[in-house]
Amino acid sequence: MSSTSYRTSSPPPLKRQRRSSSASLHGTTYYHSPPAPGESSYLPPPTSLLGPPTATTVTPSSAAGFGVGSQLSLSRNASNNPQQQPPTTFGAYSYPPPPPPHPLLPPSYSQQYQHQQLQQHYRTLSGTRSTTGSTMSLNGPQRQQRQEQYPPTTDVRPGSSSSASGGSASLPPLSLSILGVEPLDEFIKEVADFVHHMITTKPEHLVGTVEVEAKVGRLKDTRTGQRLGVPVLVESILAPEAMDMRFESNMPSSQHRHYNTLLNNLKTSAQHGLPLEYEHLYLVDNFYTDSPGAGDSREKVRVTRDEKTSTVVQCVKKIRLGDLNIYSPKRAADWRVSVNLEVPVPHPLGSPSYSRRKDRMRYTHEEFVIDLTQVTTQPNPSAPPQQTHELELEIARPELLLATAVKRNDVSVSELERSAFDELIRAFVNNARILVRNSLDTW
């Protein structure tokens, strides 16, 4: 691949202000501190890049879900009185905070009404907001032309005049299901089960850092080299080893530039209320063969240095534990969830087998890191340099991931603690979906 003059750009610098209680975009860097000894490791529910997640209900453990039912807070800054929360803005649009979530299951008739209002809130949010090509949206650029306006929700509470009217076209209150609960999202549970299984079954003799990441790319048929075609209509998790395919994380420079613009706009938008920090990194990776005849790239030692200071940032052997491929037929991109183990090793002797330079923009949002990287590789001194472009989402704190995984479905801890792992994976999946849905149509 020929070299391109495109370089990752940083958002314009912002004047740092004192952080307010509303966690404004221009506040100080927002990180969770690791729990102190004896302190609860419960993770407050993370939100997605665009703020409030889709309507979520935690179902009873009898439904093989996240444990005995409870409704977690939809926002990190949620208060007991939603009327006191200021309106949330996105671009030129403003919408009120979501209605209060219903309390513990099973829901009463009035709680069902609250849930219906919550669903209407998010339908309106995703159905009426138009976006431009430089603004990230819930449904991506393929939904930009949608301008339909949902009619205002009429009062359908028991005893209201509209519900008593025989000629009204409004929908009466409905139960979540015939059992009174909402079935668990199998997609998110499958991802959570996969990550949990990889963590709990990793080789005991290997001590290292667990890395969970989602890469945006394309699934391709290894025989034809074309994008994989699967007879499904919506986003689907593919069974491992079921098809002859490979995942290609390299994207066109135009796609890379598009994501750079979207993420920079999220950072600099004064009307966006979510904290998003960034840093521009210049790194150099040197790869050494772990032992004579070790041809597998996963068995090579990687030494990462800061290009400016030559300081060794990391010296590890990366071991892949497992991959989960997600095919998205309605989008231009697919994605892959990977669980790896980074084992620290001493600095190897000799000369590296090859090197690569990484020009990386790192965006940090709550418990997640988004790395937008332009990689330059030169296989040998006589060969021209080759550039690739990658986008990956990673869980920022491995120690938090492991702490919540240990307490998953543990009946001896509180409901919030045993559900924290699944809430972390839920926000992780939401962010990955938003990135994929905002890819350009051309690839």
C-alpha cells in the first residue's frame, strides 16, 4: 500500500475549567479510582459515547440473566428527582432527561406505564434527530435522512380520559411480556459470557494483564477475498470456526479520517455533556522472536517505546485467548471482540525482526479507550513503507474487569455488585455498535 500524506489530527485545544457537578465536557479528566482495600468494587453503570443507553431492564436470575431483578441508574449523574436535572443537548437538538426507571420487578400497572414512557423517550431520541456527516449519531449516517416525527404520547395511564375513550387511537398500557418481565438481550449476554469464559479459563501459569478490545473492520471470505456474505438481516454473532473467514482491521484512509473528525467533534462540541479526553501518542513497536523457530506472531515479544523520549512503555508477549466475530449486514463495517493476555517479559537480546510506527489518537470516555491509529510498517530496509489504519475500543481498567468478573452471579454479594460485569460489557457493546453504525458507506 502506498504511503499517504493523511495524518491523524488532534481536536483544537480547550481552555481547562474547573469541573462542575454535571461532569461537563470541559472539566478535568474523568477517571474512576481503583477501589481501596475493603471498598466495594461495584461499577456505576457506564453510559455509551452518546449518553443514555437504550432502555434497559435487569431481569430476574430465573431468566438466566443478570441476577435478581433491579433497574440500574441510566446515568452516572442521575438524581432521585429527575425534574431537577437540566435538559440534555446534542447538536441543535434538546431533549429532557429520561423518565425515572421503574423499581424492582415484577412491575405494577403504573410501573409498566413508566417503562412505556421510557421507550417512547428513546424512540423519539433516535427517530427525530437529523445529523450531519461530521456528527456521530445513534444510528449512523445510513439513517441521516430519516425525519419522521413520532406523535406526542397521550396520557394512557389507568383512569385517564384518553384511555377511557373508545375512539382513541392511543396504545393502552402493555405488560413487558406474558411473564411481566423483559427477556434478556441474548446478544449482550453472549458477549458477556464469552468474555467471562475467556477470563476464568485462562492458563493459570500465565500471569499478565487481560485485554478486552473490539476492532472495527471487515469479515472476508478467505477463498474469494470479498466481504463475507451471511443470510441474516441484522447484526449477528458468528459461531467460532464455523466459516472459512478472516477479519481485516485495516480501513481506508478516508474512513479513518471520518472517524477522526467524528471523535474530535465529540470532544470539542460545547453542547455535548459527556467527558471525552484525548492524547496524541507517537509509539514505535519492535518485535523479537521469542525462541528459535517460533513462527507464530502471537509468540513474539513486543517492545513498545515512546518515539520522542525512547522510553520503554511496554515489553510483553501477547497471547490471544479468543475472538468473537460480529457480522453487520446493514453496515459497511463488521467488528470483532478479542480477549488477549499480555504477559510481561524481560527485554530480549539481539535485533528486532521488524518494527512499526504508530501515530495514535487516544480518546478516553469513562471506562473505555478508543484508539485511532495510523500504522507505518517497513518489512525490510529496501521495501517501501506500508500504511494501515485501525480503530479499536478497549476496556480501560483490566483490574476492574477482573474484579467484577469474580463477583458475577455471586449470591453472597449485593445485586449491584454481581451485575456490574454485565453492565460493563453492555456499555462496551453499545460503544462498539455506535462506532460501527457511524462508518461511511464506502469501504
